[in-house]
Amino acid sequence: LVFLDFRKLGLSQAELNTLIVDKARLALNDGAMFGREGEQCMRMNVGTRREVLAQAMRQLCDALAEV
């Protein structure tokens, strides 16, 4: 599991969730569920095949390019 820190984007937690779910089409854990320190972060499980992880990273990069 890794925490992805999106604080530099300046998005609210709701905007970040929209970016991850609706634009990147990924199912990550909302970092806010881990307390205040996790706000504007997302937790990603990387325990999968490389191909799956590479596809997820492409989707995330494509979504971030629109921000």
C-alpha cells in the first residue's frame, strides 16, 4: 500500500475524489479516512500485476493532465 499525496494540487477532498473516481476511473482509498493527516491523499494498493499497475498509473497521469 502507498499513500499518494495530492496536496500540491490545491483540490478539496471532494474534488480529489471526483478526479480519482470519475476522471481516472480508479478505486483508491480516501486518505481522509485515516485522519486529518490523510486529507488530500489517497491510498493505493500496489499488490497486483505490473500490467494492472501500469494501466492505473496511465489513467492517473491522464486525469492529472487535465487539472
